[in-house]
Amino acid sequence: KSKKKEKCKNPQLYPLIETQFCQCDKYNAQPVGNWSDCILPEGKVDILMGMKVQGDIKECGQGYRYQAMACYDQSSRLVETSRCNSHGYIEEACIIPCPSDCKLSEWSNWSRCSKSCGSGVKVRSKWLREKPYNGGRPCPKLDHVNQAQVYEVVPCHSDCGQYIGVTEPWSVCKVTNVDLKENCGVGVQTRKVRCMQNTVDGPSDIVEDYLCDQEEMPIGARKCILPCPEDCVISEWGQWSRCSLPCNGSSVRERSAKILRLPQEGKACPSTVETEPCHLNKNCYHYDYNVTDWSTCQLSEKAVCGNGIKTRMLDCVRSDGKSVDLMYCEELGLEKTWNMNTSCMVECPVNCQLSDWSPWSECSQACGLAGKMTRKRTVIQPFQGDGRPCPSQMEQFKPCPVKPCYRWQYSPWEECKVEDAQCGEGTRARNIFCVVYDGSSDDIGKKVDEEYCGEIEPMVDGNKKIVLEEACTVPCPGDCYLKEWSHWSICQLTCVNGEDLGFGGIQVRSRAVIVQDVENQHLCPDQVLETRQCNDGHCYEYNWMASPWKGSSRAVWCQRSDGLNVTGGCLMMHQPDADRSCKPACSQPYSYCSETRMCTCEEGYTEVMSSDGTLEQCTHIPVVVIPTVEDQKEDVKTSRAVNPTQTSITPSGRGRTWFLQPFAPDGKLKTWVYGVAAGAFVLLIFVISMIYLACKKPKKPQRRQNNRLKPLTLAYDGDADM
């Protein structure tokens, strides 16, 4: 045994295991996706009213909502959430509000019958105390005017004689036209009339006047005659007799009076019988029965739903529409064919009844960021009547825990290698490697160790056939060749007016032809296109967009409805102009090209046009400055005297500058110039005339005799009107 061999076995001198410290991986947790619905803890249901009744409870109270957490390493690769010391969720407390039912007051007392004679209605009501919210039981039959009151109506009948007009005796006849010799003639009598409640024992209490029929109320004043000693005296008229039916105008009614005192000789008594014809709805009436509307369904005292009774009543109505006492119809023996009572039913309120939540479903995706779990419930019993309605949420979701996705992916092709030559046919190779991605089609993935894909069948883009080597061509100088495949285009649908026609989508990719020598173009292959079906397309609209003008040019481009600028898609016939330069160019001083592509002059200059309509020159315009009130305080003469030809520049708000443009674009004088000239001429003639009249020598006035004024004498003739 050599000493060297023994020495090699010494691990102190020649260690067989080497260790070194590795850097600790750093991980970062980030929330992804939306919050879940508010979910109550399993088995926790708040019981309303202290007892559990099927269909009478709803899930409410404090719950929790969840948001998924994704864990990334320091290379921004997705890893298991356990490495971030996380159970995969952010948890946050939330509240599911409990429903509150409509709350009404107790029934009020029945009102008085709406009519004091005949059939009317009595009403009682409930007032709204609290509106429902959070899906509570709705209010029944709310009043549509103020949404505040619930009514119950029943018919009622009032005795037409229960309120009568009671009178006091007539006052003494007060003569209005006093005969100086005797106190007699035409006068006025008055009396008090009160509306009183009529009982078996006679009128008792005074009530409001509206309770009595105003047409039947006795009059409170009348004309009277206080007979003179020699006049005939008769009693008051009796009641009118009843008109015979039918009222056709051929019958008459009469009333009579008695003679109380005969007149003196030479005078006669008036007739003691008075008649008048019977006219329909004036002093003669027809009578018929009328049936009222049905009442609301009346239940027993403590019932809130179920079977009940509806009632209605007969009413005797006069031919003019007025309700009268039933005896008028009964006297005529009219037939009664109506049923006054009928059965009815008030629907009992049934609350919506739901099933229990189903178990959570499997995750919609085996890995990635977008997986969801759902659970559902169904309606066992729909609500009826005024029952509590069904909630809108019949399905809940929460995110799945984030899991990294792994797949095999090709590496880029190596360069094409041709053996023993610089160009021509050769081969190229590539490999496959394992990548991690977030489950979406947009994530190209990041390379990881192949052990993560150990349980995954080798497959790339859904194709189990792995191609690691293929033939290729290195183009020789002057040869045409095809480039690599382009990326797949977006999924394009067949759309009309933004609506998908349902033919599915198509993606396209191509290989461009590179022509190195134009002379060999006829030998080049055609461009290669490849299509495939797709399902995630969208319908887009394409519109032309334009930037603001900068001088005579602007940018114009086509934009898709999602905001992406594209090439193609917009109709060329609708493309806006990108250039508005004038032809020929505006070369005259102080000129520029307008938006209408015509040469025009800058502000302060007017156009002088040639005979062919082109701009010949820009002429300076005189300036008129109109001062404001503040400018009047300044010494305008001094400031303008420094340089009379200088253009006035006034600060903002201190005055307005007007440019007088006497020439039209065609070079001719404008109409207002002729008007100003005519006005100046008239003003000049007026000034000359005034000067002439002022300078002309006036004539001396003729002297008149100062005749003495004669005094004016007034004579009084004794007339009282003077």
C-alpha cells in the first residue's frame, strides 16, 4: 500500500462532498381577479322572528368575500401559493342585508256614508309606516297618488229623511214701497232655516248644512203682500198635486188657496187655483233602480286572506240622476233582479321558497388565474300575492386557488446548416423545454426546470408529434426565398353593422417572399397563406381619425372601435383630406391658404382679386378704434398724436378694433362704401345750407300800432248755472 493512497482516503485533506450556501429565494404575493360574492359561513343562517319557517327566512347577516392570491418568485414566474405562506385567498368581511317587509298602520274607523240620501260608500284606510327594502314583502294595493294609503270600501245606504230642513215661522211682512197714506203693498218676509237630524221623536240636533239636500231645503226669504183694507185677502198656496206618469208634457199639476176676506165693492179676488204643465226633470220625474259597484272583499274579523263576501246595494235614482228615497221606486212596483251578495277570495300571501345551496362545483380551470367555482339554488315555490319575492341572486361564485400551469414549448429554430457549402439545401434543429404560464393564451410562458413537466405528456400546441429537425434552405445570392411564418392574426368574425353573423372566426398567418434580384422575380414562389378556425373573435367598427390642422396638413389614420390604430378596415371613399394646401401657392405678402383651399389675406388686409378670380394683392385697411368708457378717461389725442398712422392695439376689454374693408374679394367696391359716400354728400349739402341761412341778413319787421286793449265786461243774467 502506498502512503499516497492512504492520504487520499483522508476526508480532512481530500473531501468527497462539497457544500456551499445558496441564496434564499424571494417570493411575492399579489391579488388577482375580482372579489367573490358575499358568502355566509357554512351552516349559518339568521332566523327571522325567532323561528324557522320554510320560505319565511333568507340568508342575511355577516359573511365573507374572497379574492385569489398569486405567488411569484424573484424571476416573476408563477409558483405554488404555499411558498408565499398563503392559503390562496384574501378574506374580507361583508354584509348581506336582511329584508324588511312593508309596515302599515292599523285600520282606521269607518268614515261616514258619502251620501246623505241613497246609496254611497264608507271607507277605512291604512297608512304606510315603512316602505319595504332589501327584497322585503311589498305593500298591498298602494294608493297611486301618494303611495301612502291602503283603502277598504263598502257600500252604505242613507235614509233620505234622516236630515231635514227645519224652519222657524215667517217674520212680519215688511213693506218696501211705503204708501204714505196706508201701510200696505208688496214686501219681504224672512225666516231661519236649519239642517237637523231627523229621529223617531222628531228633529233633534243641528248638523252641517251640506248633509241636507240643498234642492229640498225650504227657502229663507220670499216676497209678500200686505193687503190694504179694501183688498181681497187669500190664504197661502197649498202643495202642488203630483204629475201623472209618464211625463210627456200633456198633463198638468195644480195648487189652490182659500179666500180669507172679500174685497170692497168694485174690486175682485184673484183666482184661487194655479196650474202649470208637467215637464220632465223640471216638475215631473221618472224613477228607476240602480245597483252600486261591488265592495272590496270582506273577510271575517281576524282573517287576512281566504274566502269572503262582496256586497252591493240598490239605489232609487230619479230621471235627472239624483238619488231619492227607495219608496219612490217601491211605489211603482219595479222589478228587482240583481243579486246583492257574492262570494270572493283574497289571495293569501306566499313567500318565495328556495332550495339549499348546491355544493361548490369543480374549478372551471385545472390551473391558472381565472378559475372559478360556482354553486346554485333553485325556486321551489314562487311567491304569490303580497308574499316576499324571490331574490335576484340564484348563483354565487368564488375564485379557485391559483395553481401554476406547465406545458412543453419549442425553442427557436437554430440557423440553417448546409454541409460543405455556403448556400443551398440543409437542415435546422430545435428543442423543447418546460415553461410555466398563468393559463391564458396571451402568456408566452417562462422557462423552468423540466421536472415540472415530468407528468405532462410531450405535446406542443396540442400536437403530440414532436418535430425537432426539418429541412431548410440557405438562399444563394440572387435567389428568392420565403421568410418564416408570421404570428397568427387576431380572430376575425364575419360582422354586419357590428353584429356577428354566426359563421365563426378565422385566423391567418403568412410567409412573405423575399426577392433579392428583380430579374429572377418570375422564378420566385407565391406567398404562402395559412388559415385556422377560432372562437374568441370580436366585431369591430373602423373609423377614420384626424389630428388638428398644422398649417395645411394633418395626420389621418384608421382606428378600430377598441382604440387600436390599424392599417386597413376603413373605407377609402370616406378618408378625410390630409392636405389642404392651395394650388397655386399663396405667394403674395400677408396672404395665407384658408380651410376652403383659397388664398385670403391676414387680418387688417383686404383682398384685391384679378379677373380670373385669383388673389392679386393684399391691401392695408384703415383702422377705426371705438373707445370704451374707461378709454374716455385717457388722453386719446396725446397717444394718437405721437404716431397718427400707427395701428391702435387695445388691451382686452379696453376697446374694440374694427377693420373697414371697402373692397370685395373680386376687387370691386362694396355696397356700404356707396352708402357712406351718399350719406357724406347729403351731410355736406345740409352744412352748406345751414351756413347760408346763418349768414343771410334778416329783414327789419314793420312797426305796428299799439292799440289799446279794451277791458272785458262780464254780464250776469241771473242763471244759476253761471
